[in-house]
Amino acid sequence: MYNLGTILTPTNLVLFMAILTRLSGLLSSAPFFSTYPIPAQVKVWFAATVAFILFPMVKASSGFVVPTAVPELTLILIKEFLIGFAIGYCANVILIGVEMGANMFSTQMGLSISSALDPLSGSSSPVLTQAFVLLAGMIFLCVNGHHLLFSSLYHSFVSLPVGFTFDFSPQMVEQIIVISTQIFSVGMELVLPIFAILFMTDVLLGFTSKMMPQLNIFMVSMPLKLYLGIVLSIMFTRAMAENMEVITERILSQVMAVF
């Protein structure tokens, strides 16, 4: 039989606090958990539940030593939050890249002025961008990206244990930078065919305006690019969804390899 005194020891309390802090960093930057309007109370209880599940496994595999001063405890908690935040940020490259590519596509269509409040980020963005970000979020859940995230978090307690043993190697930093630099490539991979067709349409309209100066090409180009962009987005939706699935699995596998 365990009494309350053997469970609520300083070592267990501080270790649980460290696990909860790393989970809080993950939930504050991870896709779906940070981008969707989930109430703060739900996030707190969810993080506490997951930390309670991870606690016995982390305790069995770590030789955590309780810090003897408040500054040491503060540094440990800051480190734990940054590790969780880095895991979530690397995975969130997917949605950031999709949003950037969709913004480029919307601007090329002429929809940048028709922005609406985005309930995911709290800022204004084109409606078409919100649709593609929602599609990317659903694909993230369909490929079990949330499972891979928590698996990466659990393995990070082995590669980066709780405490002052901070083995943040140059190779790990390089891999995080490489993952972060894929934001632009992710966006271009998704919208490059549509963006190229709309760009060629602008070029052809420019030649047309030079050949027939009396034609008000501006009045023709706006509805033409709008309708063409909508038709192309409908035509390429399935291909873009399949490409999003491949990109999501690739980036999540890189995140698991790093942490």
C-alpha cells in the first residue's frame, strides 16, 4: 500500500511539473492543438492527463535529481518548455507552409482584399486560405500526426532527459533549422501548378494589353483570374490533398528522427 507521503515527494512533484511544462510547450505550438480554438481549460486538463500517463514511464527511465534552489528549478522548467515548443514548432511547419502557399495563390487570384477573420489564428486571412488550412488539419489527423507528435515527445525524454543534462548537439540544431527552412518549399509544392497557370495568364493578359491598348484588360483580368483560380482549385484539390499527406508524413518522420 502506498500512502500519500510516498507519492507526493519533492522528486515526484518536480518531475511531474517538468513533464507538464514540456507538454505545455508542445500544445502551445503544435498543429491542431495551437491553431484550432480549443478552450484553455480543456488544454490544461488534457496536458495534466497526458503528463499523469507519462509520469511513471519517464520516472522509470530517468535519474532525475531535484534542484536545491529556485533559480535551478526555473532554468529546468524553461528548458522543458523550449524542448516541447521546438517539437510542436517543427511539426507546425506543415500548416505554416500550407497557409503561406495558399496566401500566394489567393493573392495571385485577386482574393487578398477579401479577407475574413480566421478563427484558427485570430487574424484576417483570405477565405480560400482558411479552407486549405482546414484541409491540412484534417489530413494531419487522418495520418495520425497527433500520435506521432506524442510519440516524439515521449522519446524526447530519453534523448533529452529532465534536468541539467542538456545534450543539444549541433546535429540536432542543424536538423531543426533544415525542417524550419521547408516552410517555403511546402507552400510551393502545394500551389506551384495553380500559381504557374495564373502567372502565365497574367503574362498573356499583359501581351494582350500591349497588342490591343484600347481594350480595358483590367476589367477582363479580374473576373477571369477569379473564375480560373476557383476552377483550378477544384480540379487540383485531390492532388493537393494527396501531396499534403505525403508532406505531412515526411515532416513528422523528420521530427521523430530529431527528437
